[in-house]
Amino acid sequence: MEIERKYLVKQLPESLGTYPCRILEQGYLNVKPVVRIRRDNDKYELTYKSGGLMAREEYNLPLTQEAYEHLLTKIDGRLIQKRRYMIPLSQDLTAELDIFEGHLAPLRLVEVEFQTEAEANSFTPPSWFGEDVTFSGKYHNSYLSTL
């Protein structure tokens, strides 16, 4: 089960370059239900996500680079490209800051994953977070790939 809150970004945190950064690209073979392929640096995977906004089922399966490249030719919509910065918020929470590139630039979103819905509902975001868009499907990457 994936439980996450999602926000627009009001301002970038200071010292952004000091945090670990991953290069991601992802495409969608289907959006209802979500079937996604992703390259995360040198790791490749196929993901299934059920419907839902804050909480939904998620299953990840490893892919080879060759399988990823083959499936890449079959995606619907646009390929999403972004840089993901991993920013610790507390001992248990990490902000995943996505800075989109290409056709979605200059969009910036930040997600935080939680163990329980109660924990997600009681979360107070840091001041650099902007509007809470958790319950807006317009900011799911599967939707963004169709723009």
C-alpha cells in the first residue's frame, strides 16, 4: 500500500545540491489502472497502481534495460523526465522533490510517503511546501503524461 501526500513547491529548499538526486524517466502503458515503466538511474521497473488518491495499492516488478527500452516504444502519451531529490524531514520521513524537465518544466512537486493514513492526515508540511494537491488527480504523473 502506498500512502502519500503531494504538494506543489513554493520555494526550493536551501542547499538543494547537497541532497541525493536520482534521474527518472517514466512512461505509461495504461492509465486506468496505472501500468508504468520507469528508469531510476540504472534501475528499471514495471509498476501497477490501483485507483485512489492518497492511498492505493502498488506493485513493482524489475525489468532489464532491454525490456524497458522495448516497452518504451509502446507508451501512451509523453515520456516524463525529472530529477528527484531525497530530502530528510525527520527520522522517519523523507520529502521526494521532483523537478520536471522537458514539456512539464518548470513544474515542481514534492511527495511524502507514510506508514498509515492517520500519520498522513496529521502531517504538517515544512514552509517551503506549497499547495496540497494530494486529492487532485491533475498532479498524478499518469495524468501529466497525457498533457
